Amino acid sequence: MQYLLHILILIGIYVILSSSLNLVAGYAGLISVAHASFFAVGAYAAALLSVHFGSPLIVNLLCAALLAALCSLLIGFPSLRIRDDYFVIATFGFQVLTFSVLNNWVKLTRGPLGIPGIPRASLFGWEVSSQFEFLVVVTVLSLATIWCCKVISESPYGRVLKAIREDEMFATAAGKNVAAFKISAFAFAGGLASIGGVLYAHYISFVDPSSFTVMESIFILSIVIIGGAGSLLGPVVGAVLLVSLPEALRLIGLQSAIAANVRQILYGGLLLAFMLWRPRGLLGRFSFEKDVH
Amino acid sequence: MSTKVWFSVKDVRKSFGGVLALDGVSFKLSRGEILGLVGPNGAGKTTLFNVISGFDAPDCGRINLSGTELVGLPPYLIALAGLVRTFQVPRLIENLTVIENVLLFCKSQPGERLRNVFFSNARLKAFETEIAEKAKDLLQKAGLGDKMLSPASELSYGQLKLLTIACCIASDSDLLLLDEPIAGVAPVMIDRILEMISDLRSAEKSVILIEHNMDAIMHVCSRVLFLDVGSVVCDGVPSDIRSNSRVIDAYLR
Amino acid sequence: MAIVQILLNAVIAASLYALVGAGFALIFRTSKFFHFAHAATFTAGAYLTYTFKQIVGLSLPISVVFSLIGCGIVGLLMSRLLFLPLRRRGASSLVLLLSSLGLYVILQNSISLIYGDHIKSIRDAKVVEGIPIFGARITEIQIAAILGAAVLIFLLHTGLRYTGAGKALRAVASNPTLAKLVGVDSNLVVQLAFVAGSVLAGAAGILVALDIDMTPSMGMLMLMMGVVAVIIGGVRSLVGIAFGALLLGAAQNLGTWLVSSQWQDAIAFAILVVFLLVRPRGFVGG
Ligand SMILES: Nc1ncnc2c1ncn2[C@@H]1O[C@H](COP(=O)(O)OP(=O)(O)OP(=O)(O)O)[C@@H](O)[C@H]1O
Ligand SMILES: [Mg+2]
């Protein structure tokens, strides 16, 4: 039972991460390999705030989201204002930077040692103590994230994003400031992703740099692509599949040292297979056929 | 109808590598005027549109729309300044419905701001209903009423071109640049498209129309510009064009 | 005297960045996508050398040659088995990029599975003193790194300029349609670029393996540095890439000297952002 709750909580966190990335990759058509950075910003913000100040969940969420959105402006502004093919490079650079900062800014982050002893989340005086209660919080926040994505995709704002994804020139001719739309979508997605980080930090009660590598970014991206970019439920299906499938490896008794690698080889292989045979993913409507060059 | 000069292009040049596509093009346009732009293939007509609408930067020259200098502005600002264009190969968002394509062109929509997505209010809702009504009317008039909610990918080629013009009209721009709006379209549809273009005159809109079909040009244009190897060879009423010796040369060459 | 050592360290770092960057650029020019798995090729170079030298027990020169050949084969297989079939299906550059990401994940984790995650080293236990020059010290391997990088970049440069294969490659890079018209087999050229590019990345990996240590995940950081060098120098100019690598190496090592080594990656990112802003035509535009 505990184990099942654990998996469900992880799925909830990854639904938040992948749905937010879907806003960028699926709706605006931009591939980002920096999503683990925003995950990290959220996790470390929550860790530091609650360890040092014992701040409540709401404060952690707000601070993390603001900080993550600011970071995404740092990438989005120089790359998206100019041309698309810079975006993936800028996000890649930022991902490498984040990992390096987490490892090296020892005074703040304690480097590779990580930050242990993160207190449980507290909400208006109520401490989220049991695993089940935490699952409720995660579920509420992941539903809220999905709702945000739904509202965006049905709004005039989302209509412009979809237009940009399909044909930037057409959107421009319609008088849309394409770069501004991409930058705002990216910043919003960064803010949303940090929610996943905050939850992760409170749940595991420990953060260290190794959870926020390029590999993690690729994993979140794979969830979106395999589930189906540009559809509301694609990332949800992707998260359920990619988080729970590797757990089967544990059930068949694979050593945990090997299991981590096999799990990643599995999703890397899935990503490849989908690119070869079904680039639009399970539920996707859109398969990155637009050529950026 | 005022005949005051309201849009002007002055000495615009553009070359691609060694190819001189526009070699000092100048002309003026007044409000409510429908100008035909003709010339052999490769004359530089589409390039002229790209330069005017800001998609290509000219090597030199000035372009002025009712007091605003357009050269150097990003294309989206040019569109917002009241100049809209279609593309020779029609572009549309196939995954959006017909009416969504039209709505995309409505200007200054508060709903297109991210913060309004979550903090919507009655005024915003009213605005959206209003533009949706307008878009419906427009599509009815264009004869696309029954296709309103289908994805744009389901339209025929002629309907696509009709829709691109409907999009331009929805943008409420003062100047429309239409690149071959009837090329490749079935005859029944041609009449409807030409009618929509003619109607723009009475709405005080100006149009520049690229077209190879001379009958269509004769039908809707009050004035014609003939472009050959990047320069204006002849500028006059449609009947002048047919008798101009340089035009005949250009076509016989 | 510190300044000589800093410059020396900058040149050593730069030779690695230039190798990885040049290989990346070669592949990018012909295939027009961001080849993430290039990072894994680099790592493979290091681990192949480790395998031949430490496990099989071959001599150093033989191990190096075998590893270079191995990396070339890796590049050839990547292009033949994955990227060319994808291209034939008309895959966009984003699909190719995503495939390359998937491939990277598979390769890095396979290396982890086989060799383990902990640091592996080829160096002997004894500390190499290094040869003193102008008050600085440089090891033989480091001299080999600088010379090796210089020779490989020079060979590539002349190869691209003067050989038929080089001309075909440049033709495909600048205009694939035209190249096809004049009878250039673009598939062959793509494979050639993958082989040559992978050998360059592998060479960098070998040098790192001999000079420092290796871990399965070291490739991404090196790829990032190579890409920054390419952004500075422009994808079309090998000389530019070498210059970009030197600039990056110098900035990082000066930063290490002035502030602390922990900000090396931040410096690289700052340079990246600056060049994204000042080179709006950038990457592809040259
Ligand atoms: N992006 C470009 N790069 C290089 N040359 C170009 C480019 N765009 C146009 N040209 C060249 O500029 C010239 C003018 O082309 P343009 O498309 O404006 O002609 P056009 O009058 O619209 O012809 P058509 O009637 O066939 O549409 C042609 O010689 C064309 O090859
Ligand atoms: Mg044309």
C-alpha cells in the first residue's frame, strides 16, 4: 500500500513537470532540455526556505514559481527573441549551468552533499504528515496544473501559441509578436514546473544535485513526446507509463544498481522507437514536423 | 473618396546575392484604391510584398503608411500598423478551425494576454462574443458559413484562398496585399473572391493585388502597375497596360 | 609566472573544446540537427581507450588507434542505422534531435552498466611531474593533446578545402538540392561527416582519458563547451571554432585564477548568452 502511494505521488509530480513542459514543447513547438533546472529551482527553493525559515507550503510555492519564471526569462530572452534553433542550445547551456551551480555553490546548496532534513509541508497550520495526505496535496496541485494547461489551450492566448507552432510566418502576418508569446509561455511553464520541485523536496525530505541532471530533463521531455505533445492528456498518460513501467523491473527482481540504468535505457529506447515509428506519440496531434532550419 | 497620398513606396531596392530582385521601385497609393500589380514570372512582385510587409529587409528605400515609416519595423508591428498580406502559397493553420483562423487576425484582443487567461472578466467575455459574431458574419458572407467549425485542412483550394482573404478583412487593416488570390481557383469561386475584393473599395480599404489573370485585373482594379526585372515599367489605367509597347515586349521576350 | 600556466591550461582545455566543437559542426553542417549523442561518442572514446589499454592490455599507441577507429565505427553506425533511415522518412530536424537524445540516453547508460558509475583512470599511480617551461608545467600527454588537436583541425581544414570529399561535403552543407543536381551522393557525405566528426569527438575523449579520469556522464559538459566554441566561431569556420575554443578556455582559466574554479561552467554560460545576443545571424548564418 505504501509502495502504491509512493508511485502515485511520483506520478503526480511528473504530471506537473510534463504538463508544464507540454506548454512549451507541445503548444509552442519548442524543445527544451532545461526542464529539470526548473524542477531543481523549485526543489532547492523549498528546501532552503523551509529548512532555514520553516516557511509554509504556499510561500514556498510562490517563491519557487517566481524564481523559476525569472530564470526562464534569462534563457528565453536571448534565445527566443532571435531565432528558434538557439533555444535548444540555450536551454542545454542552462541545464549544464544549473547542475554546476548546485554542485559548486557549496555555501548555499551544500554541493554534492545535498540538503537533508527538509520539514514536511505545512498548509495554514496543518502539517501534511501521512503519505496519503501528501498524495491528496499532490493530486490537487497536479489537477490544478492540468486545469491551467486546459484553460490556456482553450484561450485566445493558446490559439496564438498553436498558430506559432504550426506556422510562425502566418502568426506574424496576423500581427502576433511571436517571440513575446514564446517567452511568456516558457516563463509560465518554468513557474509551473517549480511546483513539482517544491513537492518533491517536501516529499523526499532530501535534495541533491544528482536528481536534476540533463538525463532528468530528457526524461521529462520523453514523457511529453511519448505521451503525445500538444494534447492535454498526453503528458498524463506518458507520466503514468514512464514512471510505473520501470517499477515492473523492480518486481522482476532486478538489482537496484542495475535497475537505474536499465530504466533509463528503456525510456531512451522508447523515445527512439517513437521517433522512428510514431513521432506524434500516443495521444499527440503534432509531431514536430516543422523544420527549424 | 480622398485622393490624398496615403501609402508610398520610394526607391526600394532588394537583391539576393547577385540577383537584383527590386531595382528602385516607387509608387503611391491613395485610400480606397485597388491597385493591380502585374508582370512576368520572377519580376519581383512577391519580393515587393515581402519587403513592404517587413518579412524581407530592403537594401534601401522608404515605405510610408499614413505617416508611419515601415522600413525597419518588425513584420508584426507592420501588421498592427494596418497592413495585412496573403502569401502566394496560401498559409493557414490547418489544425485550427476555420473560424479560429479568422479570429487569429482580430487585433488587440485582451484574451491574448497570458494574465487574462486566468483573470477573465465580463468585458473580456463580451469582447470575445463580439468578435466571434463578426467572424461568423464575415464567413457567412464569404460563403464559408457551413464550414465554420471544421478544421481548415478540410477546405478546398479555392475555399482556402477565400478564407485567407476573410482573415485579412477580419484584421480590419487599411491596406491589403493579396498575392495571386485567384490563381488555381475554380471559376465559380473566382467571382466570389473578386466580389469580396471589390467590396473593399466601398469600405475605404486599399488593396494591392498581384495577379496574372488580366481579365480579373480589368474587372476590379482602377490602376495597374507593371513590374519587369525589378522596376516599374508602366503605371496607369488597365487599358494603358495592354497597349504599352514595353509591356508587350516584356511578355513577348 | 602564474599567467603562463593559465595560458597553458587555457590552450589545453581549448584543444579539447575545439575537437568536440569541430566534430559537432561537421555533423551539424551536413545533417542540420543538434546531435546530442555526440557527447556519448566523446565518452566512448575515453572508455574504448580504457578497455584496450587496461583490460585488453594493448600498448598505448595501439589502443589510441583502435579507439579512434572504434569511434569512427560508432559514427558510421549512428548515421547508417538511425539518422539516414529517419532522413529518408522525411524526419524534421526536431525529430532527429529527439532521436539523438534517446540515443544518448541509451549509450551513456550502457557505458554505466558495463563499467560502473565510479571514476575510471588510465594514469599510473605515480604523479607526473610535468616538463617545466617558463615557470609553468606541462605533461607529455598535454603536449600531445595540443599537438594532436592542432594537427587534426589542420588536416580537417585542408581536407575540406582541397579534397574532393571536402568539396562534396561543403556542397551538401551549403545547398543540398544543388549538390544533388551536380551528382553528389548526399547520403555518403552525411556518413563521411558522421565518421569524421565522431573520430574528432573520440580523439578528445581519448585525450581526456589519458590526461584526467573518466565517468560515464562526462560527455554532456564537454559537448556544451564544444557547442559554445561553435557559437562563438560560427559553424562554417574551423578557424573560428578554434578561436572560440581558445576564448572560452582562456575566460574559464582566467576566471579560475581570479575567482575560483567553481564558476567555470557559469562563465561558459555567460559567454554563450552574450554570443547569442551579439550574433543574431549566428549558428547557421555563420
Ligand atoms: N529568398 C530568395 N533568395 C534568392 N532569390 C530570391 C529569393 N526570393 C526571390 N528571389 C529571386 O528574386 C526574383 C523575384 O522573385 P519573385 O518571387 O518576387 O517574383 P514574382 O514576380 O513574384 O514571380 P511569380 O509571378 O512567379 O510569383 C526571382 O529572380 C527570384 O529567383
Ligand atoms: Mg510571386
